Amino acid sequence: MFLRALIVMLLWVSVSMAQRNLHERWEGQLERYVAPTGAINYSDWKKEVHGLVSYLKALEDHPPQPYWTASDRKAYWINVYNAATVALVLKHHPLESIRDIDKPWKTAVFHWGDRSMSLERIERQLLEMGDPRILFALHRATASGPDLSRQAFRSNTLERQLDEAAVKFLNDPDQNQCHEDKTRLSRIFLWNFRYFGALKQRVTLLQKYGCTGVDQKTKFRYLPFDWQLNE
């Protein structure tokens, strides 16, 4: 029993060290091309896209393992989704909207073993982990989507990072407007209705991360979604 626990601990330490080294290259690019406001300098990033391609290849070469924790897997796939979204935009840049790309969410953007993964498939796989906060961490390359984090997601800081992403998105008046009598939410809530659970669960989540005035009697409406590129 002790030996098994020791092996698991050593494997976890090994994963943590490997991920730290792996994500340093991603964070270097994020700090260089993503402004604190969330605006992304796609034009300059495209000139050095090789760094992003290299990062995605490294992620492909280090896929999730059976001994990984749920947090390891969440962090991995969030980073894959965000980096792959940027890479897809850079491949077609200049453009005004990600929707200018033909079937952007169904195009293969990542290889997981012998499987070709689209953004749609990666997102569904993440959401099936049962944590709706993930939706506030995924970069959609749009003015109305959550900002791209300037830090890589890591398993040992994931809970804090997901909480921060939820607070930031829900308290941005351009994305969500919470009022007791009438609340206007991002269409991300509408499109992913089933992942937020029943009304009581949805209200609890909203209250926890910033919409303190809402309750189960609140009338929920949804804001228009701005598909312009976030640059």
C-alpha cells in the first residue's frame, strides 16, 4: 500500500514538473501578445507563430495519462483549447471574425493519439467533466467571449484560476448585467444551458461569483453577442 502511494506521488510530481516546463513557452507568448485589457495582437503574433505551433506539438506529444488527476486533465484541455483557437485565427489572419473561417469549430485543430480533435469536440469533452466554470476560461477569439488568460492553466492552481475567470467574466458589465428585477447575461449561458444545471444551481453559481442580487424569481434575458475579433 505504501509503495503504491509512493509511486502515485512520484508520478504526480513528475507530471507537475513536466507541465511547468511545458507551459513556460506558452506564458511567454501570452505575456508578449495579450494585453492586460484582453486585446490580442494577432498581427505580431502571426510573425512568430512557430512558437505556438511548437507548444501545441508538445501538448500532443504529452497527452493525459491514466494516473492524471481530474485537475491535470482540465488544465491540459483548457490550454489545448485556448492555444488551438489562437493558432486557428493566426492561420487565417487577417480577418474580422472567427466566423469568417469555414466551420471553425468543426475543423481539426489538434491530434490526440489517432484522433483528430476540433474545438467543438474539445469543449464538449471539457464540459462533460461537470464544471461550468470552464466556460469562463475558454478563449473564443471574440469581443464578447472571456478574455484569454495571460497565464497557463495548471492543476495546482486550477481552482483559483477558474474562480478568478468566473468572477472576472460575470462582473464585466459588457458581458453580464446583473440586476434584481432584470438580469441580462452573456449568450454563453443560453448556448450552454444544460451545463449550468437547474435554475437553483444556476442562481447559486451567479450569486457566488458576483451576481448577488439575483434569485429564482429574477427574469433572465441575454445580451447580443459581438463576434468581432478581440484585437
